[in-house]
Amino acid sequence: MIELPRSTFYYRSTATSECLNDGRLIELIESIQDELPGYGYRRVTHELRRCGHVGNHKRVARVMRARGLGIKPRRRFVRTTDSSKPSINHALARGVGIDVHGVVYGEPSSMFQGNSAS
């Protein structure tokens, strides 16, 4: 009987004999990003593994950061005001009423009064 731990006997290495240098890794990352430009380091790492290349996500992130291969950040929505239209709150604060069709009334109370016969 061989005195060998069972885990050692059944161990199978997942690493391949081919080790990727940084130059080859950059080529692979660039080819993936040419096909899929929105991929960041996580998706690129997953795609490398699907293709059969062993790569650590930290190494892929480091290489991508060093070469500037990250994705462009999305522009955030910036809410702006349209100064050409009168604001309802601003108009009410000034004492002017505006109905839903944009009609401006001189007195704020005339907007809220119904058709009353005098």
C-alpha cells in the first residue's frame, strides 16, 4: 500500500502547460473587446476561460488598466430645466395661475374658481 493521501492521488491540475505572457494576454483581450466592446474585466475573464485560457481576474484587470482597455463609462442623465417654459410652482409663487394648457391667469384665485354666475 502506498502511503499517499487520497486527495493527492485524485488531484487533477486545471492549469495547462501553456502560460500566457502579458503580450499574448493583451492580444486576446483586444480580440475579445473588438467583438464585444462593452465587456469589462469580469466578462473578459469569463470569455478567456470559455476559450480555454487560464487567467486570473486580478491579472486581467491589471493588464486592462495598464493598457487602457477598459470600457468607456456611460454618460449619466443630467436633468436640466427648460427656461423657455414657465414653471408652475414659480408662477404660483409669483401670484400667477397656469392651467394644464399653459394659459396664464393674472390672479391665482381665478385659476381655482369655477364658473360662478355673479
